[in-house]
Amino acid sequence: MDKRILSGCIASLLTLMLFALASFMFGARLHHVQATAWGELPLLDIAGVFVASAVGGAIAGPRYPWLALGLVALLWALVLFVMVSVQPEMTFAKVWKFNQLAIMANVVLAWLGAFVGARLGTRFQARRTAS
């Protein structure tokens, strides 16, 4: 694995952790959940995924969008596993149905953020080498 890709993955995970820490520290004031007809969307978490993927994409480059999808899918798989394991009355189908909109929004915004970040990173690199 390329050092830039590894650095992008680490930066993306650290940015996600910073958003989670901010959400934890400021509590309900920042952690607004928007109710929609399809489910609930945690807006700070979704913004965090977009920003974290953009940071990772800016560092890692144009191959990063697929890795961002893999990271988000892995994180959601772990979240779903923990939710089902901790609460025996919760089945996978119930947990999936409740979080389906958030999962799909995270996947789309992870790819979009990584794509935008990779484009901005490439532009920045080209501008820096031209100077």
C-alpha cells in the first residue's frame, strides 16, 4: 500500500474521531437528528463522514474514493454487529431498517467527499509544483 493512501486512511479515521469527540463533548446542542419520511439522519455524523473523506481524498489522491467506501462499510458493519450483539432483543433486520437511511447517506457522502477531496488535492499539488 502506498504511503499516501495509508496516510489518507489514517487522516480520515482521525477526522471521524474528532467529529465523534465534538459530538460527545457538546452533546445535544450539536447532535441534531433530522427526522424524514424514510428515517432519521444524524446531520453532524453525516457531515463528519463527508469532511473526513474529503481530507483523506486530498491526502491519498484519486484512488481513495473506493477506499473511503470500504472504510465506511467496515465501520457500519462493526456498528451493526455491536448493536445486535449488545441488545439481544434487536435483530439485524430491525437495526438495518432503523439505520438504513443513515448508512446509505454515509456511503454516498463518503464517496462524494473522497472524490472532491482527491480533485482538490490534485489541484493543490499541481499548483504547488508549478510555483
